[in-house]
Amino acid sequence: MESVRNKPTKGKVFFTTLGILSLIFLYLPIVVVALYSLNPDSVNSFPMRGISFKWFGVMIHDHMLMTSLWHSVLVAILATCCAIILGVPLAFVMYKKNFPGKAFLEKVVLLPLILPGILTGIAMLTFFQLMGIQQSMGAVIIGHTTFLIATVMPQVYTRLKTLDNAIQEAALDLGATPVKAFFYVILPNVKTAIFSAALLSFTLSMDEIPVTYFLNGTFSTLPITIWGMTHNGITPEVNAIATLILIVSLGLVYLSTKLKDAK
């Protein structure tokens, strides 16, 4: 009886196989890009004649790639900082105050993540033109901040809801002002959630294309530059920088997950 119960059913085998094939479909292209970044030849071909890191050197000396990488890093840092500055107080207000439409606002704040990026980009471009804001790095930073707030606020708000209200009440009873209680009691207890949200926000900003495409003006970020270079085929240095970004992104996402789960 036990052997019959443990015997895999056709349905279980089917879904297991489907899951494995789906993972292969999703991640095999990434593995191929990483392998081709080590290809000593200038033409992507398999099997490779050996392993070489020369394209990483070519990548470093590619002025256009390095400039666009710097633009991406700068935009990601500034947009993440803006999202933290705006998202953390918003999460705290949502945590402390009860008001009509609060449940609806909790859903609405996620819209920038749910809506297609191209729709958000067109909407922001139209709005900026009405406000007289030119396409520029500043416009891109504002655009990135809008959807990064939707990343920061829910993570911090979720952590705030796990806190005991007694700790802030105790701080107030001991003579702390609400501002001091926030900075010295609340923030230390949610700092891991803030760091986690910041790392994830940085990763999302580095990878963003649709909003950047509509708002970038004359400067270019790394995803936009790579997208333009692929019109004439993928060059080996593109594989190299894609592999580098992949490694950094995986590290940031892993660290973000660990910090999010930390107590």
C-alpha cells in the first residue's frame, strides 16, 4: 500500500517535467550569454575554441558603454534615494493613521509596478511636456522614483505592521518627541527592510528601459545603449557587460532577500 502511495502519478511527472522545461526556457539563454562572454572569437559560435576574458577588457575600454554604465548607476542611486526618502514616511503614515480609502490607497500605490512600462513612460512624457519639464536625466530620475516608491513602501509597511506599538509609546512616555521616536526607535527596527528595498530598487532601476526611453533626452543609460547596439547583432563586449550586470544583480537580489527575511 505504501509503495503504491509513493509511486509518482502521471500528473506529477507531467507537471515536474513542465516545470523543469520552463526553467530551462527561462534561464538557458542567460547561461548562453555568460558562456559567450568567455568566447575568444569575435563571432558567437559553439563549440568555443577556448576560454578568454579579453572581451571584459574590451568592455572596460569602450567609452560609450562605460559612460552609459555610469549614467545608469547615477540614475539608480539618485532614484533609489528619492524613493527611500518618500516611501519610508509614506509607509509610516499608512502604518499609524486610519483614514477613509486606506485599503484602496494600499492597492493604488502598486500601480506603477503593475502597469506596462510603455504606458507609464508615455503618461509621464505627456505630463512633463504639459509642465514644461524637458527630457533629461532629471526627468528619468523622477520617472524611476515613481515606480520605485511602489517597491519601497510595501516592504517597509509590511515590516512596520510586525512592530509592537508599545515600543513607540514607551519612548513617548520617557519624554521623546514623535520625531525622535521615529528616528531612534522606529527606523532602527525597520532598517533591514529599508536596505532590502533599496537594493531591490537599485537593481530594478538599472534594468529599466520603457520609462527611460521616453524621458532620457540626449543622454543614454546602459540598457538603452545595449538595445541600440543589438540592431547590428550582439557583439562580444555586450555579452561581457551583460554577464557582469547579471552577477551584480544576482548578488543584490540575494542580499535583498536575506535582509528582508532578517529579524
